[in-house]
Amino acid sequence: MKRKSKNKKVAARHRRHLGIRKRISGTKARPRLCVFRSLRETYGFLVDDERGHTLVCESTLALRKRGSLKSGGNKDAAKVVGESLAKKALDAGIKSVVFDRAGYKYHGRVRAFSEGARAGGLEF
């Protein structure tokens, strides 16, 4: 999966993401917890890579539509998304996951998201 981008930072993140994806993959018993962040929103997915299915997903966009959040592009919102995703995963019978930071540095919203997922009961 090669992507062309004029932005060097985005291209570097995609390159790091491909390296990470070579090493990790999710199964039905232990899915991959993938995080994506845009400027305004934070998204989280639990993916079964063997079948190519998304098992559970959550985002700040969905939470803002439900009236739970005011803003989607900050650390507090990312933590709430992680906790909400963990609750949905536990309801679906998923307790253990593999964390995929998608080429992002582990700080800020990505770290808050993972801490929220851990606080919600997921085991990495």
C-alpha cells in the first residue's frame, strides 16, 4: 500500500505505519486496536486482520453527535473515546488487544487514547 503525498511529514508517518503493520496483526481472539487522528477528530478501531473485519469502532465524531463531547481534537476527548471503545469491546467479549499507533508518536492524543482504553478495561 504505497501512498503518494506532497507533505513529507504525512509520507514519513505512512512509511512508519507500514513498518509497524509488518510486525503486528490482529486476530479474532486478540484484535488490533488501531488509532487514527485528524486535526478535528480521533478514531479508534478494533480490527480482525485474518478476516479483514472491523469488530468495534468509536470516534469523537460519533460522541459529539450524541452530545457527549464539545470538541474532538484534544487529549480529553481522545481519552473519552478510548474508554468508550473499551466499554464496547468488553460488551463484545474482547478483553485483550494489540495496540497499533499507526505511525504516530506515542504522546498527546494517541497516549491519552491508549490510557483511556486501559482504564476502560482493555489489556495491551
